[in-house]
Amino acid sequence: MQQDCLVAARAALGLHAQVLKCGELNTPDIQEVVAVLPATYPHSRGPDVPIWKLVILRHEPSGWQTALTAARQIQNQEGYIGIEYIDDYFRFMGYQLGFRDEDQGQERTFGIVLTYIERTDGGSDQTSTEIAWNPAVGRYQELEYGQDPEGFQMEIKNPPRWKPGVKLPSKPSQ
């Protein structure tokens, strides 16, 4: 199985892909792979891993499908995750990637935490974006705590683009 994950990761990200997780992460009998293109920043927060790009692939009956991509933006098949608008003017330096794997009663939940890297030491003052598998809709979504609404957040299909001097709409379209 590990070899299958590496082949799928390299097909999605190229020869420099690294597999960080491989197995039945969320759904019994559905193989998933978390693959990244690593970044060369130092580790800034314990076990977090500096990355340039991430994909989570799921081995569905039709073959390997991309369930989540995190590069300059974070997206699933339904739209953008963890943003209100797209800022094409910010300097993308990668993410610090953390893993969340918890037992909740009889169910194990797997998720990731992404924090934009803002400095060359790999650090950031940004808040993190937590993403987990939502079994109710069958995809990875942002997970919010202490917000209204709390829980899984809907994706934004067509977020506005920001540039200097442009006022953004008060609420992005879903």
C-alpha cells in the first residue's frame, strides 16, 4: 500500500513529492494519502512541517481523486476554504502543516492544520486554518471553533479578488 501512495503522490505532485500519511484516515476501506512538496524553512512549532504544497488523495472506485489541495489557496472540489477573498498581492511562502487525529467517542477523526508562513524563519503571526473530513457531505472542509456558526464551514465558489485601492464586498458569494 505504501508504494501505491507514493506512486499516487508523485503523479499529483511530481518526483519531489513526499508521503506524510497513508492509510484509512477517515473512511473504512478508502485509502488516503497526504502528500507534500516540502519547503526549506526551519520547523517553527514543534512537530509542524514546512511545506510549499499539499494534496490529499482518496482512492475511490474510479481511481485516485484529489480531495484537497493547499498551495497559494486551499481548495476542495467545491471551492475555496479558509478565505473571504483572494489576495494576489501577498507573498506566498508556504505553510506550516500540523496534523489532528482525535478519538471522538467511537469515531476517529483526522484533520490538518495549516498556518501561512510569513517570515524566512518559518514563523507566522497568522491564525491557523483547521480542515477535517466532513462525513455528512463527503469532503474536507474548514472547521471553526468559537465562531458563529461553529463547526464545518461552507466553501466559497467565487471569492472576490483584492488589490490595492479596491473595496471588497461585505459578504463573499458562496
